[in-house]
Amino acid sequence: MKDERVAPAWEPISGERQFRLLVQSVVDYAIFMLDPTGVIRSWNAGAARMKGYAADEIIGRHFSSFYTQEDRAAGMPQRALATALSEGKFEAEGWRLRKDGTRFWASVVIDPIRDETGALRGFAKVTRDITERRKAQQALDEAREALAQAQKMEAVGQLTGGVAHDFNNLLQAISSSLELIEQRLSDGRTDIAPFAATARAAVDRAATLTRRLLAFARRQPLKPERADLNLLVVGLWDLLGRSVGEEIRLERRLAEPLWPVHADVNQIESALLNLVINARDAMPDGGSVTVETANASLRPADLANEPGVEPGDYAVLTVRDSGTGMPPDVLARVFEPFFTTKPIGQGTGLGLSQLYGFARQSGGFVRIDSAVGRGTAVHLHLPRDHAAAAEQADPTPAPAAVPTPPTGRAGRGTVLVVEDEGLVRMLLVEVLEGDGYTVLEAADGTTALARLSEAAAGREGVGEGAGPPVDLLVTDVGLPGLNGRQLVEAAQAHYPDLKVLFLTGYAFQALDDRPGDGEDGLGRNMRMLAKPVAVDAFRAMVRSMLSDG
């Protein structure tokens, strides 16, 4: 016989009882009430499960019992209630204690409870145990960090391999040229000019490669100055047009007015030319390239993926093409050194990595938008120059980096050369002695200070506070032990008028923490040349500095 039982009718419950049943039934959240002083007045099943206390064990105790000793000593429970009162809610994550003394990571919300008159009746407190979620997040963060480290090591490996490959080729050209020169000279032949030219060309290419690597590492020497991106684009327009050829339409869209920037003009021009050429290469069957400028005020949220970049105003230079675009896997690697999609021999893979390094060294950044079949847009962001235009109206003339050599032989003088690389030091000494200078030499900063002291003792009338014992100090910045900057500081403590010529393969970072009032932030009577420096440029700089009196 069919079961004819009828389910009993649902028994109505009052709103108050219904709410109490709802709260008591929740087991994943601790939900309880506090009086206005923070004493616990109710306790649900979720609180008992999470914290380990039965209701009769905890009701009547202060809620600070769940805080660690360190947090109680710091007054965190009281601050939580005060924040809930002042802001209408308190939310936080932190360690909390169970009855057995173990810790769990909790997400906490505290809300004030007021009656119909607005009087404070207490607080509602909701706690959730998110320990497992936190562990999962930490594991994910560790995995991401490990992946980033692996990618970084892969990039370093690729960089090392690329440098070794390119420099081996250049060394081969230099070595073979020198061997052929030696052979011809030993045979009494003087027709060595082609091999000397080959060696010089290889050196020039090595210097260019080094500058690009330094740009990627953000250690290249920069000459920042106030610049208008619109004027730079207009000034290069004819050259850009010739670079893309007749099959590609070149357009420009320049914002007016455009904020000025403070950056190296030569680097900006080089970046623009390289980007346009890259765009051309992405359109073998023709297309269009658009050069754009714009102003952009960026908030912290806009820079979430640009660590180390400050929010603020930027001028943006964009090169946009209608070419083939890049798939996500290529786009993710475009800033890696020596990574290129161009055929062998048609690209070094350093163009975009150099642009990235230049932008970051200048306080800006680069973004690339690209999709297969939709073209590519490269956006160079450079910080706005907020300096008043009046400050730029009458700048102090800067001495030329490579002054014109004076006619005739160099004047007399004593030069101290400090260089840890023996071959380089030998060549510098050879040049200076050939020009008639008295030359002292040292391989490190400590020895150089000793040479200065010896020279002071040997020069009549030179003592503490008197003129320098040598006329010019030529020093590498990257010396072992006492570096070039520290050497100069120690020397100028005794001889403040000592003239100094820095030689460095790096940028000005080695000198950044030294207050300067001269060119490029260097101090008075100081100049700097970037390695590799041509012999004539070195000779000219020395003559110029010693002829300044």
C-alpha cells in the first residue's frame, strides 16, 4: 500500500529566534558579540570549533584573550575597537590564539552595534580561519619567485652566451689583424693600414656592444637635459622617412602642449630611430608607422606592473605599426638581451633591452602592446621635467667632452695614473710620457695615496694645506679596495685643489653619492671620460685640464 504520510507543516519561528538559529548554525565563521568594553557576550558553534572554547568557558572574558602576547602589549585589541568606532568598521588579518595555545591566521571584521537612539550597545565580531589559504598563497608566491629566478638565470645565461659569442668574433678580428701586422712589419713591409683599420673597426663595434650592455644594466653614462619630444620628432622626421622607405606610410600625431622631459637627447633620438626601423622590419609587405606623443598622469594603480616607478606626470613617445604583431610568448621576452626574432646577422637582440635600461635609468619605463595580426605599439614613458623654464634660460656652459687639442707640445706637469689593469695603465703612461709629462703610477688607491705623499715630500714648499703634489690625478673609478671616488675624497681632504680625471666603463652611479657642483654632478676641477676612450680624446682632455691653470 502506498505510503500516505504527509510532511508536517513548517513551524513558523520568530525573527529573533530565526536569527539566533542562523548564527548558531554557522560553523565556518566565528560570530559573537562584545559589550562596549570588549567583553564577550555571545558565542556560536563556529567560534567554539575555531577557537576551542565552549560558551561557558569564554563568555564574560575579554576578547583580547585571542590575541598574541606581542599584540596585546602593543595595544592592538583596544585600537581595533577604537577604529571600529571612528571608521564604522575594523578589518584586519593577523595571528590569533586557540584555547590550546596554537596560532592560526585570521581574517577579522568588527562592527559597532547601536540601538535605535544611536547609543553604542557593543560590537559584532566575525572571524575566519584563513591559515590554509595563507599557506597556499605563500606557496604560490614562492613558486612565482622561483620561476622569476629561473627566468632571470636563463636571461643571464643567454646574456653571457651572447656576449661571449660577439666578443669572440671581435677578438678574432683584432687578434688576426695584429698577427698580420706583426708578420708584415717583420718582413719589412709597411702596408699595414687595412689591418689596422680592421682592428679599429672591431674595437668600435666592441665599444658599441658594451654601451648597449651598460644601457640594459642601467649603468651607461647619460647626459640628461631638458628636452621637447615633439621637437626631437620633427628634427628627425626626414631621417625617419628615409629609413622606412617608400612602401611604408609614415605619420605623426603630436600632442600640444606636451610636457618637457629631462633625459639624454641622443638616447631618445637613437631609441626613436631604432623603434621605427623595427616597425619597418615588421612590415615586409608595407604598411604604416605612426609616431605619437602624449601627456600621461599615472597613479600607483596604473604602475602596478612597473616596480620601482614613481607615480606622477610622464611624457609618452609611441611608435605604432600595422605589422605582423607578436604572440604572447615572444612579447614576454622582448626585453631580454640577445633575444631576437630577426634572421641571423640582421639583429643583435639588444635594441629593446637597451631601450628598457635607458628608460629605467632615466626614471621612466617602456610598455609594449602587441597581438598577432594587429601590429605593435611601443610606449616610452619619460618623467615630466617640473623645473622652471627660467632655470634653463642661462645655463652654465659645460666644457666639451672631447676638447680640441691645443697646438704644439703639452705643457709641463706631473700626472698620477691610477689603474688596476696593467695593460691599460701602461698605455696611459706611454701617452703621457710621450707628451712630455712627468708620470707617476699606481695599481690601487692605497698605493696612489702613498705616491701622493711621496710627491709632496719631494716637492719643495708642499705640505699640509698647500697646493697638490701632482698637477693631475687620472684614476679609474672601479678600483679594487679603495675605489676611485674614495681615493679622490681622501686625496682632496689634504689637497682640495687637486684636479681629477675619472676614467670609467660604468655610468655616474659610482659617483652618485658624492655632492658635486660641476659638469654631470662632478665636483670642481673634475672631469670624466667613458671607456674605451680614444688616445686623442684622452690626450686632449689632459691638455685641456692642465691648461686651465
